[in-house]
Amino acid sequence: MAGNSKRDIIHIESSAGTGYRYTITKNKRLHPDKVEYKKYDPIIRKHVLFKETK
């Protein structure tokens, strides 16, 4: 998906401590800082903050 583009594949991990991760892409030129999204964690069945990990 991000083979020859300017977007990099990153992982975002749940801040609830469940270890659940999403894999997304982001444009590092437009968003050089670490990203945070509020997404659904199916383990605890709630929306929580997901932070970028490496």
C-alpha cells in the first residue's frame, strides 16, 4: 500500500494497556510529530486514545 509513495506505514497502540494495535499510513512531511487518534478498542469495547509506536 505504501510501496513507492511519500506515506509511511506506522502502528498505533491502545493507551488502555490492552496491547491492541492498528496499522495506518501517514504523510511524514505534513505530520512529522507522533499522531494520536481516538479509535475503538475491541478488547475493552470502548473508544480510547491510540498513540503512535515504532
